[in-house]
Amino acid sequence: MSPLTLLLLPGDGIGPEIFGAMEPIFRWLKGRTDPEIEISERLAGYRAFTAEGATISDETLQVAAASSAVLFGAESTEEYVGLPRADRPESCLLKLRKGLGGYANLRPVKMHPALEMAVDAALAAGGRTRDLGADLGTAGMVGRSLPACARAVP
């Protein structure tokens, strides 16, 4: 059986700090033999832009597409936010979603029972979906509920 592959993209801001705190988990995963898990890490976000000229390189997108799973930290820095909007590089998160055919971040949430019906699964979606809809020609989908498979985690 071929090993599973996990691509880590810590990104910017708090992302590298969170991935650093997750290092013991990554070491544990690397030590598994059934299934074997190979872990690699690449640059993404403003750090990648300053080092490689793009917020996520085509090579990193190819590695992501070939990976079994991708963990993405965060993007943006004070330097990035300080740039005029017209001078800001393309969002690596949006480029990653588009390259992998993704629509939104899905996050596990634990919902209070009193809010469950009113909120539906919409809280499970996060990130910057408003920009993605226009980019993918699916602007009418933005803000709609997610399918039943994206219900809150108990």
C-alpha cells in the first residue's frame, strides 16, 4: 500500500505558531506504519510571495493536488494588509481552493442545541467565500446552506 501524503502549509500570521504547537502530532503521524504517512511542508501566503514571487507557487499547487490531505494555517501579515489593495498579490487560499476545486473551509463546530436549527450548517463554512464565488462564477451560491454532509460535529 502506498503511503498517505500530508502537505502542511503553515502560511502567515498565527499559522506557523499553530503548526509549531502541532509538531508532536505530526511526529506521531510520521511514526505510524499502518498506514504510513509522509509529511511535507511548503511555503504559502505572504512569506511565499516574498520568497518565491507568488503567494502559492504552481509547484506547491501540484504537490497539494497530489497529496492525500492538505492542512492550511493562515494567510496575511501586517505587510500584506499595508499594501494598497491593487498591489496585493492574489490570495493563496483562494488560489488553493480554485486549484483543488474546493468551495469553502469546513470547520468542525459544536453547536448549542438551542441554536442548531436556526444556524443550520452555515457555521461550518468559514473563510473568504465572498471572493471565491465571483472568481469561480458561482456568486449565487455564496451564503447558501451547506449540504447535509457538512452538519455540525457533535
